[in-house]
Amino acid sequence: MKSSVIVFPGSNCDRDIAVALEKMQFKNQMIWHKETTLPKSDLIVIPGGFSYGDYLRSGAIAGKSSIIEEVIKAANSGCLVLGICNGFQILTETGLLNGTLLRNKNLKFINKDINLKVMNINSKFTAKYKANQILKINIAHNEGNYFTDRKHLDELNKENLIAFKYCDEKGIIANKSNPNGSLENIAGIFNSKKNILGMMPHPERMIDNLISNTDGVNLFSSLIN
Amino acid sequence: MKLSVTVTLKKDVLDPQGKVVLNTLSNLGMNELKSIRQGKYFEIDINETDEIKAVKKVDQMCQKLLVNLIIEDYKIDKL
């Protein structure tokens, strides 16, 4: 499978995601944001970082860059799109995913390994996880507090479009296990066709026991099949 | 023509920054404070002499980039 990682000025997780993709046997290409065409890809990844220094709003400027028009076209024709952290923020700014990511409730940049519950395994991104599996994945963000309107939240719940929620070690989803004030502990969501996933946690940081754990592996190996 | 855009968070969106500013001001002895909401402000100089047209153009700028309409409201004023 072919993947493309979009690189913006200020992206800083682009190398990590490339390592993860290549480890999972993706044929990966890095695509600079000024490109106006995308190579044929099965998966497009918008990586984490601080594109354009988070000027205006996180992801706002990157969301209007020239390559993004191509990403939108590809996404609308069914290409798989994964946005991690700043990539999630960019996806909401493009309108490919609804809602937005506000400043963390405690106003602090949070960098720690947290527990996540897999809420829906019926997607190309999560197929290899077990239902309700609890993962330990790193988060590192200042604006991860997911917010959306009541209508969209109802849709997310009704159509099972919430991919991951923050939970505790036992899998209990409560205010206590919500690191950033996110609505209903939401950590990642799909679009209605489930070919787009946006998530704040960093699965690409969890692919090797040597530096962390391997809880992120299944996300990428789900895609390769 | 110069116009300004004031961007504020919608009423029901939590504003933790505003809250911290309010708490700090209260600690400085300003106890009469009821609430503070923090926002953004832009001054825009535009090549257009017709006010209606200028406002329309700035309105487009707001919709396209300056404002996240899900969480923010905005107001355009002539300077």
C-alpha cells in the first residue's frame, strides 16, 4: 500500500509517522505542503506538530494550503485519511471532520501516556483491535479539548463515529480520566464514511517496545490489510 | 479603508483563558468583576473606498479564515 505524509513548516511528527508506516510495509512518500498534486495514495497522513507555529488557530493556516485541496479531493473520493494531533486540528479546519479542538481545560500543554478505549472496531483503522480494548498511548498537545455542536455529537453517538475515548486503566470513562476537558472524553472521531480518522493521541509513538509499547501497531496493521 | 474585526468566543463555549485572567484580577483586589471573555482583534487596511463593498470583502475573510464559525462570533467595524 502507498502512503503520503503531508509536511508543513512546523510539522514535527512527520519522521515518526514515516518510520511507523515503513515498519508496517507501507511505501511512503513525504509531500511538502506547496505541492499541488498528490501521488496516488491509499493512505494520506497529516502528522502532528505546530504547523505555522499555531498562528491564528491551531491548524487554521495549514488547512488552507495548496496541497490540502488535493487532500480534500482524495478524501471525498474515498482515500483513507489519518490526522494525528495537529493533523486532527487541521482536518477540522478543512471541514473534513466536524467540530473543533479548543485549548486544554487546565490551560497546560499535556505530554503523558494516557489510557484510551477503542470504541468502534468496525473501521479500516481499528479492525485489528478488540472491542473496548484499552490502550496506553501518548498525548502531547495544548489544544486537544474536542468540542462540537449538539447535533453533530448526537450523530457521532448514533452512527458510532467515535473511535477512541479517554478512560482510566480499568476502562472507566469519567471526568477523572479526561485529560483535556474533551466533550464526552472524545479522543478520536471518524467522518460518516469512516475513511477519515482524526485523533489527538500519537499511535506512531507506540510501535516499539524499546522506547514505549506496541499499542499503536494495530492501527497501522489494520490499514495494511 | 480601515476596518476592524473583533472575534469572540460564542456564549456557550468555555473560555479557560478568560477565567484565569478574571481570577488573577480578582487576586489583585478587583472584586467587582462579573466575567471576562478573551477574544481576538484584527485591523485590516483594504484597497476599497466603498464601505459596503469593503465590509463585504472583510466578511468573506472572516468566513474563510479569520473566524472558526463553530465556536466564534465576529463583529466588523469601520475605523
